[in-house]
Amino acid sequence: MTPFTAELLGTMLMILMGDGVVANVVLDKTKGHAGGWMVVTTAWALAVFVGVVVAAPYSGAHLNPAVTFAFALTGQFPWERVLPYVSAQMIGAALGAVLVWLAYRPHFEATPDPRTKLAVFCTAPEIRRTGWNFLTEMIGTFSLLFIIFYITVGEITLSDNISTLPVGLGSVGALPVAFTVWVIGLSLGGPTGYAINPARDLAPRVVHALLPIRGKGGSDWSYAWIPVAAPLCGAALAAWLYNMLL
């Protein structure tokens, strides 16, 4: 499997399971309806675990443009591979969102509220205040990336030829990264829904805009830049601090 394919499939599975649990909890007449935040955050953590396990042997399992960007900023990942990785992540996230829609299509039709339908695909703040929403997403992504740097450092040093590795999470890092995503969701996810991943939010939002979902309403494009820009800023801050502490 090529790194591009691995990033695509890993991200697709992550979004399928992650957006899938949101659909199960928020859409009407599902088995998991009103399951609550613990169900959502737990399944999202396991969704990351699934994606990492599948992609790690072939790509390092970034599954997130913020991860790819941060590794490039620290010099652990070649800049010429950033665009192919991000492209694969975006395509994979879009495909995962389409699969969720297909799996839950009757429940989308049974759910009257357009905001609930949109919530399956992307995040939105509970209190809409641009600066604070941006800061929340930046802090969450900073926390994710700063911890990931220390999860992956052992895997990187085990190699005799770091430059040939698709530096990222790795299979060994799947479980601790899943726990990290879990605790970020439980502790920092309340204000904005913790996108902490531009591909996770933007690509499914585009899918929402394109799919023929009855009564879906708008895709909230006025907010859409925050789950893209804030995670990249958080990733840059984590990379800077990690380099400072080396």
C-alpha cells in the first residue's frame, strides 16, 4: 500500500467511525439516540485508533493536516510530501462522510432539524464567539500535537535511517494517541466540539454542502475557517515549543 492510499483509507475509516457515532447519537430513531458526550468522545478515540492501526505501517498515520504540518515544521517530515498527504486526508475524510450518510440516510430523513444534520458532518460552537472559539481549537490541537511528539519520539529513534520513514504516529502509538484524543474530547471538547483536524471538519462540511440531504439547511461557512486555521496555529505552536525544549 502506498502512503497516499494509507492516509486516504485511514482517514476514511476514522471519519466513518467518528462521524458515524455522532449520527448514531444525534439523529432521530437510532439505537444510540441521545447516548451522550461520553459515547461520542469514546467512539472518536477508538475511530482514531482504527485509522492509525490501518495506516501506520505504510504512511505513519498522520490522518490530520495539522499532524503533517507539525512534523514538517520540526524537520521530521519532508515538505514535498505535505501536499500529497493532505490531499489524501481530505479525500479520505470526504469518502468517510459519504459512507456515514449512506449508512444513516433514513435517519437523516427522519430528523427535522437542519443543525442536527449538519452536526454529523462538522463541528460548531455552543457559544459563538470567534476569538474564544479559535482559541479553544488552537489549545486542543496544541495539546494533541505536543503529546504526539513525545509518543512518537521513541519510534523515531528506533530507526537507523529516519529520513526514509513516513514519520507519524506508528502502530505503537495507536493506543496512547487514542487516549489522548479521548481526554481532549472530554476535557476541551465542550465549547466547539474539538475538530482539532482541518480534514475532519472541512471535507465533510463540503460533502454536506454537495449531498442531496432533504431539509439540510446551510453548511455554516462563516464558521468553517476556524476548524482549519486554529488547528494549524496550534500545531505550529506545539512544533515551536517542542523544538525549543529539545
